[in-house]
Amino acid sequence: MLHEQNAEKPYKSLGANEAKTAAADVLEQATDLSHDAQAQIVHESQHAFDRWLARRREASHAIAVLGRDAIKAKSPHDIIVLWMNWSRGVVDRLVADANDQVKIGTAIVRNVTTELVDTSANLGPRNTDDVDPNKSGGSDADPVRH
């Protein structure tokens, strides 16, 4: 791996073949992490998808019950009460859908962030011993972090 080959001086110039090999190593690591992150996102999202499908079944049943009960209603007041109950269920399902979407989004962000951190960690630490802060725009007030 590039870091192991250049552990003492990671900033040395690379030849064309070394650069291609280093780029291939980084891409391979990123691809492996990407597959792991995708698998984790799918795993974490499965429960949200299951709940979403259950709510669709519940919605289908609720509209059928509304229709059936509206036919049996004895007054406009009864129909309004049925419709209010049905619409309350609609709002509850929409809120649950939005909540699950937030959970899925959070799972995606968490796994992508973890992937980026893992990729950075796998690139290894930099050797900043031979970096001149004056040449890189740094100063004593803004030291180079190790």
C-alpha cells in the first residue's frame, strides 16, 4: 500500500506507475466501504419500508371501511364524523411516513459519513515534520496540526 511504502515521507513525488497504483488502492478501499455502507443502509431501511407497506395496507382498509360505513350513515353528521376519523388516520400515516423518511435519511448520512471517515483513516497519517509553516501560509499563531 502507498502509505506503507512511503511511511517516512508521504509527500515525496510519485512516478506515473506509483501514482496509478496508489489511486487504484484508494478506489478499491472506497468501493469496499461503499458496498458495506450500502448494505448497512439497506439493512437499516428495511424496517422503515416494512412499516410503510403496512401503512398502505391500513390506508386501503380505512378507505374501504369509510365507504362501507358512509353508505350505512343515517345523517350528514354521521358522514362528517366518519370522514373526520378517516382524515385523522391519513394525517397519522403521513406523519409516520415523514418520520421514516427522516430515519432513512439519517441512516444514509451516518453511513456515508462513516465511510468518508474510514476512507480518510485508511489513507494513514501524514508526516508534517518537514512542512515549513512559512511556505504554506501558516504562522506561529496558526501552527500546523499533527
